[in-house]
Amino acid sequence: MDRKQIYQQVLKAKITEELMDAYKKWADQYDSDLLTEMGYKAPAITTSIFQKSLTGYDSKILDVGYGTGIIGTLLTQSGYTSVDGLDYSKDMLQKTKQKQEYKSLIQADLTNPLDLDNNLYDAIISVGTFTLGHVGPDAFSELIRITTMV
């Protein structure tokens, strides 16, 4: 199966196991495929907008659906010092761990209650997670719960 077929498998996944299988196959080439081959600009654009809204570089940030850590890399390169990541895929967690951009990586299912304290994070960033075949709007209540309300 080539990488474009894997990408289509990600988009068409109907159950979690199909999605995790696709990400397992894709983890090693994910960054180069998205950023170079497909010209995926959403991480850079989102990070740029995020920086305009959150100027406290020591703020505690959660990257939801971190994948291979593209956002974490962009945030730490921009000077943010306290970035955690949350993702469902164990295979992506292993890939992301190698980059050492995050203070902590959390493997969790956003469709279930999160084992995290209330008001734990100052900000949340997420790119490509709330999309077809991934996570729906029901997860927002948990993300709001773990975010400080300033």
C-alpha cells in the first residue's frame, strides 16, 4: 500500500482500529508526506495565529492530536517552553517521543473523559484532529474543563 492509499485510509476510516492501523503504517513518512509532498500549511498558519493570541511563552499548552509533533516543533522553535501533547495513537507517540519537543506526551482517547485535572492548561492548540473520521465536537467539553478560564 503506497502512502497516498494510506492517506485515503485515514480519511475513510470508520472505526478506531482502521484509523490506528493507517497511522501505524504512515508514522515514519507522515511529516515528509504532509509538509513536503502534499504542501500541508495548516500547522504553520495555526501556530502563527496562536502566537498572536498567546504571548506568554511560559504558558502551559496542550497540543491535542499531536500526531508526529509538527505543532510541538513549531511552538518550541517559537520560544514556548511548556508544551504537552495528547494523541490516541501509540505509534505516533513513539515517533514523537524521538523529537523531544514536548514536556510530556499523553496517550488518551478524546471520546472518553480525560484523566487530567481541571484548569490544567492555559491554552490548547489542535490541527487536523477535529475532522472527518477522527474526533467530533463532543470532545470539546473535556478540553474546556482542563483549560483555565482567564
